[in-house]
Amino acid sequence: MMNLQTVSAATPQQAVSAAIGGKAKALVSKINQAVPLRGDQFAKVNDACIEYFKQVDVLTNAKPADMDAQIASLKKTRNEKIKAALAPDQLNSWANFKE
């Protein structure tokens, strides 16, 4: 007779990390379509998106009263990091992309 092995479920922290990674990957993919990323730009943009989604997750779980303003501030910071990673010839495409 065959024994069934128990498949360990991901911890809540791993599930959150996977969700954040998925959201970041989807956003970076959209950005890459609008502004083709070159060289190390992909890593810089990906890092900015992951950090953004991590911070948004913390805010969402804390449910602060001024969450909309805080998320807007986080988005502004993320966009500044992305803009800093882009070459001058890519900035116009980025300005047109803005989600």
C-alpha cells in the first residue's frame, strides 16, 4: 500500500512574498512593454516595484486612516526610482505609460 506524504503548505509569510513577487512581476512586465528596459534597468525597476508592494502590504494590513495618502506617497517614491533607472530617451515613454 502506498503512503501519502503530507505536502507542507506555504507559511503565510511565504504566501505574501509570492503574492508581492507576482504583483511586481506583472507591473514590471507592463513597464517593460511600454518602456523596453535595457541592461540592469530591469533589476532596478523590479526592486522598486517589490519594495512598493511590500510597503503597500504593510499599510493594507495596518489599515491606517490616511492610507490613500500614504499609498500615493509610496507610488511617487516608486515612480521616482523607476524614472532614475531610465535613460533620457526612455523618459517620454515612461511619462506616457504612468499607470
